[in-house]
Amino acid sequence: MNLETSKDKALLSAKQRLAGQIQTQVKSVAESYKGERQADNTLDEYNERFQQMTREVMNQVLVEAQIIETKTYVTKDKRYTTFVALEARKRIVYRRLKDVAKSKTSLSEADKKYISEMMDKAIKDLEDED
């Protein structure tokens, strides 16, 4: 019933959905390149560190997500319904992942190189779409 609560709920919901989309996109990129990585005993550890890094980057990106539009409606029973549209650029997400990977001491130099190359390829693929 409160306007501010309606806006807060809408923003939270939009961020949750955006986070899900980011996670799905990054996972898709990672899966497409995972086949190139040779399976070894450290692959599970690498996957866990990569997922943790992705969550860290996602939190940063969500803080900086741009609100494209907000619309609030008042229903007949004087309740508020708010819709929020957010935007986060894939290119920014990929660059952040690359930067965070470079700074992680928990990643081997080979893993850092692998992630950097993977993100460079993903960014190049975006540029090819433009």
C-alpha cells in the first residue's frame, strides 16, 4: 500500500531477475569454453572459484546497474504497483570478470590466462554482433 515499499520491492525484484540473467549468460560463455580446457584434478576447484568470482562481479554490476525506466500505477483500491527496468551491459560484466580474475591470488596464472582469453573472446563476439 506504501509507495516507497512498492518501489523498493520492484527494484529488488528487477535486480534479482537481472542477476539471474547475468549468471545464466556468464555460465553459458564459460560452458562454451570449458571444453577447451583440459580436464584435470583441479577442474572442480577452478569451477568453484570461477562461480565465486562471478557472484562477486555480479554484485558489483548490480550496484551499478542503470535504471532505464520506472512506472508506478495506483489501483482502484489505492494500492501501488511499480515496474522497474534495469540495464547492465554484457561488455562491462565480461571486463569486470577479466579484471577480477587478474587480481585473484587464489587463481593460478594458467587459470587467469584462460579466463582472460575467454572474456576477450566473449567481448569480441559482442563486437561482431554490433
